[in-house]
Amino acid sequence: MADSSKRAERLAHQITAFARSHGGSADGQVSYVGQRGARLVLVGADGGWGDLMAPSMDTARQAAERAGITLHDTLDGELADRMRTGPYEWTRMAGSQVGGPPNP
């Protein structure tokens, strides 16, 4: 098994675990982030979301296929509408700018 195949298999296990803990299913979207590889954003059936990094777009797509999730072309519309932002995101990303608690 080549390195990219092993990495895809490990990512597939992480995707499956994410889906299982967020309502039993998940959808995703892959974005190229330069030399770092690809970012795979996951959105669970319950609206919970997270992301994983893959060394390449191909590895991210292979992992998604192995995990049996649907990949979307963009992170907008129906997929983005399902995402639920919780206290952590407000604190870390925008909380201090819109009157939330200050970043720790």
C-alpha cells in the first residue's frame, strides 16, 4: 500500500468516526490550500462540522470515497446552511469583533 493510499485510509477512518458521532452521516467539500495540500470540510447530519487536512486533493477525494460521503463542489448553499456555529467558533473566530467573549 503506497503512502497516499495509507493516508487516505486513515482519513477515511476519521471521516467515518466524525459521521458516526454527528448523526450518522456527513457530507464534505475539498479545497486546495497550496503546498499544505487540501482541506476537507465535513458537515454532519446534526449540523456539527470540522475539517481535516490531506496531503493532496486526490488523497482527500480518495478518503471521502472510501468513507462513503458525498462531496460538494462548493461550501455554500444547502451544505453551508446545515452548518451550526457553536460557542467555540464564536470565541475563536468572531466573538471579540461582534461582542462575544474575548479570545482566551
